[in-house]
Amino acid sequence: MRLPPVEFPAVSWSAQLLERWTVLERKSASMGAKAGNNDAFEQMLALLRGMASSGRFDRLPELLQRRLTARALSWLWLNDEVIASRLLNPQLLTALLDAQQPRLTRMTLQQLAQLYFRRFDRLDEKEGFREILERSLLQQLDLIPPSKIQTSQADPLVTLKREGHWLLSLDGPRHLAERVRQGGRELGETFMELGLHGFDDGRYGDICRAHFYLETLRHLPPGESDPVLDELLKPAVAKAPFEGARRIGHVALEILIDRAGQEAGEVWQNFILNLAGDPRISSSAVNFREWWQPLGEERIQKVRGWLSKEDLRLFLQAVEQYGLETANTEMQRMFPARKRFLEGLFKLKLIRNTRLLLGGKAQQSVKRILGKDVKTSFARMDGPMNDKAVIYLDCGDFHLVEGSHSFKIWVYLAAPGEALRTYERNTFSHYDLTTTIPGTYKKLYPGLPYDSFVHTPYTWQNKVFTFLAENGIAIDVEQLLSPEDYRLQLRKFGIPAVSAKRTVVPPPAKGEIKTATRSSTIAQQSGQETAPKSLDTDVPIPSGRSDDIATGFATGAIQPRTVVTGHDEPVLQQITKPSFSSLQLATLRHLDAHPYCEFYALLEAVSGRGGNVLNVKTMLESSLSQYVQQDEEGYWLLSSVGVQLLAEPTGTAPSNATRSAPEAATAVTGSRLAKLEPFALAVLHYFAANPGDKVRYAANVLEVDTRLVNQALFGPLKGICTQDDKYGWQLTGTAQRELEAFETQAEKS
């Protein structure tokens, strides 16, 4: 039997009825928001706010035993940023859980779960709060009894009890994003089905979405743009955790770098530079260590190779602009030939790496023209190079150093030392480029040819071609010249005959490598154009006058050392008693207090004494080589000689130049203590007198906010105070001795 279709009567609501319905909706929403929030609840919120403002928590232990207090405190953590900054800490959470035995109420537990999802990784700003909250939630969820009531909507606590082992973890957003993607679902829809509607409005949800962005990158056509790239540039997204110490931004960089070919394309390259900056900077720079170091050397070198084209563009821009601004018609006439030559090398894919050097005026010109488009990193030049631009080109079989004007083109058959290749050094002079670097090359490769040529019109290119051909290096000359210049070359010089016997580039002379590096460091630090110095001058040697040496032995300033030679009898050698710089003393003292130290941890410890990657590495491998050593895993520690040196008792109080390493290092740190602000010094004295105490105790005694104490501990007192596994603070053993010495000295003065 077929029934006629059902027809519902058309109902029209009047404006008056709609208005009444809207009022009812508002009242319902208001009542829902106030559910459970009676006068007693409001009074408890006010009481807790008062405690946070005054810093007086005498009644809190007793109040925490009440269910109302637990609900109010968790509500404040979740909804009040100001109060949370003062009351959100592991100690208070632990006290809350202990007082609420055997378990929390459902409402308090749900608010803590919402807090976890909303703040997520940012909870770690509070002394590891996230891990403690995660562990506490899992324990509390296990205590929830099975629900006897079946509802159509999923219960968030039931879901977390069942799925919390993977949802509540630092990798939770990644796992959830993968499940959603594999199921072809939407993230918001999945949160709704899990009963976690509203839990995706914080950091946890943001990180889930960031994982979807990464999946988009994996399928984005090479070089193409997408709105996802703009999202990933936001610091909150880029710095969101992915796995372990890796961030979302690290993974995005890895995806694009690995998927790109020999050139990333302008869009991808700009994204990489905007996110991570130029990788051609010192390895000790914060930006390099944060973004590039985790990516590995292979990816770093790949990006540096891409940026060679950018270096070349900036160099040519600087050269062209200089000719225009100075109305230098001769330079303007020569510019096309240089541009064709250098761009030809790039088109032939000979350029592996570059280094751009700009004088002050050249920098201003480039920045004025390109403005914010300049993202590349370049070294600086001073003195007579102030108005010039220089580019170093690693072409594999040969190396070039080319200047903009009033500068020869230098041609080498091997890399002329590390000065132009390492990004630890960023300042060069005319003397460096024309004397020090060629001198280093001759020491590294004795007898290996190199040359330099003045840019005489129409002939300088031929001299470069001829030099390369004589050493067995063939090059497509036609690609490096304009059609007119190529015809002129053929008519005037012909094509140079390439020698059948290739000049062999020997390995660099090992005995000269460190000398060259040290010479560059000395020249850079002094800022003077001096000739390279030997490593042997690192420790001062007295003059060769026999009466001076005799006096030295008599006074003990010079000690005899037994040296085993090729003869059977040992020979006494005259050496100086070690005389250390403040940087050397700080290094020895730190390794004495912190054996098996990583290089960058050591570098950070001595950076206040002028230490940088280059001079610390050189110092460890040269002047301090007999006092320090590296284990198989690359950690640094004192050698037996170094241990003996620091263990030797001292006689009379030595001068700054001759005092022992431990004493001098103590003096160094003593000067650091003297520079502390009164509040930092007060915090230091508190933990010296109360080792193992927690931050909140110090804050109560000093009558300040805990945030100020934390700022002191992680700021000026970093490395002086250390935290134990129970979140207590105390001075390091070395710092305790230094404080005593500092106070003794202060009393005497």
C-alpha cells in the first residue's frame, strides 16, 4: 500500500517570538557557564587571587584538602593567565594531588586535561610542568570507575582513559594527525567524535594542524607556493615540537631541502631563508645552532650551494652600482666582461661554493638598492677595501678571488687555506687578501702554482685561460665571453692548448695547517695587517742572551725540562714556566670543574673571556694541547699534565701573568660576581646558605615574585647555580669556593 507523501504545515514565527527565543538562548548559555560557580566558588577564586598577589600561602595547605579549592585552582590555571603565571608550578600541583586523595573530582580532572591540551609544550616553561601534569593525568584517569550511564556523546575523560597513553605525550599531536590523515577525516570532526570538542583550541590543536602542513609540503610541486608556507613561518608553528628536540620548522626545512634539486627556486629558497636565516654564518651563532645544526652537514652544504647564485647576483649588483654612482666610465665599460665571465662559470655548473665580501660603502649600496630583499650573509672588509666588493669562487679544480675594481683576479689550483671557506671569520683586509692568504697557500702547497692578473681590457681573461690550460684544466672559453670578445680572443690569442699533464694538487702540508689558521686568528683579533706568525710564539720565550737565561734559572722563572732525543742521553731543554691568558685560564678551570665537556658547552663557558669557535678550537689544539685532551666521543678534559699543573701548590701570590690556572680562573669568576646586580647577589647568597631549597622558598624570604628569582637563576646566575632532580637549587662546588674567596677579598678591601 502506497501512502501519500507527508506534508508538514508551514510555520512562520513572528518577530516577537524570535526575540523571546533569542533571550532564552542567552539565558541558557549564561546558566551553563555559571554551572557549579556559586557564591562559595567565587569567594574561593577571590581568596586564591589574594594569596597570589600577596605571596602569603599560610592557609593554602589546609584549603587544598577541600574539593572546592581544587576546582577553583584548576579553573584559575586554565582561565586566568596572570594568576597562572604565579601559581602554576610543579610543587603546587603535587600538593594539590596529595591533598585530594584518593582522586580528583571529574570537573577538576577535566579542567586539568583542558589545561594540558591548551598549553601543551608551553607548560615546560614552568620547570618541566608538562611531564608532571601528563604523568598525573594518566594516574588520575586510571582511578576513574567505569561509567554506568551510556550517552550518545563521547565522554572526554573516558576517551582519555582509553587513549591517553598515546594522546597525552609530546608525540601525541603527530600520532593523532597521522590517524586522522590515514582515515581521510577532518581534525575538528575527530576531536568531536572523541568527545574532545573544544580541546583543539590551544597549542595541542595548533601542532596537529602543523603536522597537516608538513604533509602538504611533501606533495607540493617543487618550487611552487602555497598558503601553508606562510603558516609555517609563524614562530608559534615553526617552533612547535615534532619529535624529541626537533621542531616543526626543522622538519619543514628537511622536506624542502631534500625534495629540491640543484636549485630550490625563488619561493622555496626565500621560505628557507626567512625561517632559518642564511646558513653561511659562524657555527657558534645562536641562529645556526638553533636551526641549521640539527639538519646535518649535507643539507647545510646543499643550501650553501644554492646561495652561490645569490652571492654572485649581489656582487655584480654592487659592481654595477658603484660604476654608475661614481660615473666611472672605464669601470662601466669593463663590467659586462666581468659579468659574462662570472655568470658563465655558473652556467657551466663549475661553481660549488662562494663567499661574498663587501666593504662598508658597498654594503650600503647593496642594501639601499635591494632593501629587505637582502637575506644573504656576507663578510666585511675595511681600510682600502671599504668601497669594494670581492667574491671567492670554489670551482672545484680551481679557485678564484675576484674584486670589483682596483683589485686583481687571483687564481689558485687549490683552496687557499680556510680563511675564505670558514664562516667563523667575517672580517678581511686588503693585506689578508693579497698577502696573508697567498702566503698561507704557499705554506700549504709548496711549489703549487698560483697567479694574479690585472684587469687589462681584453687580455685578463686570456691570462686566466692560459694559466688553467698550462696546468691541465680545460674550460669552455666561449661560454665565458661575449660573441665579440670571443672573436677577438680567437684573432688575437687563439685558444690556449691544454697541457696533457695535469698539475697534481698534493695534500696540504700538515705542519702548516694549524700555523695558517692561527695566523689568520691573530690578524683578525688584532685588527692589524701583520705577517703570519708561528704557533710557537703562543707561549712567550725569553730572549737568547745567556745572562738572561741564567738569571731565569736562578729565579725559577725558567725551568729545565728533560727531552728525549735521538741520542741515548736525555738533554735538558730550556722552557718558560707556563704563562696563561685569561681565556686559557678560564678554559683550564672550566675543564677542571666540568670534565668530559662538549666543545660548545666549553665555548659558552668561556665566551665571556673573548672565546669564539676559531680561537678556542685553535687554542685547544695548539697552546693548550699538552694540558687538555679529547676522548673517543669528542669530549674535552684535562690531560694528566693539565691535572698535575692545576694540582701543584702555589708559593707566594703570583701576578696576573704568572699565577696558577685555578687561582686565575677564580679571579676571573670573582670579577663576574663583583658585576652582579644586588638582587642577583641576594639570590646567590640565599642558595649558598640554603642549598637544595626551591625557588618559591627564596621568593617568600626575599618577598618577591618567583618569576624574578627564576630570571636571576637562568640569567646572571646561569652556570653559578645548578638545579637537582627535586627542583632544588645550590651553588656548584667551584662557585661556592669562588664566593668564599670573593667575600674574603671584599672583607680585606
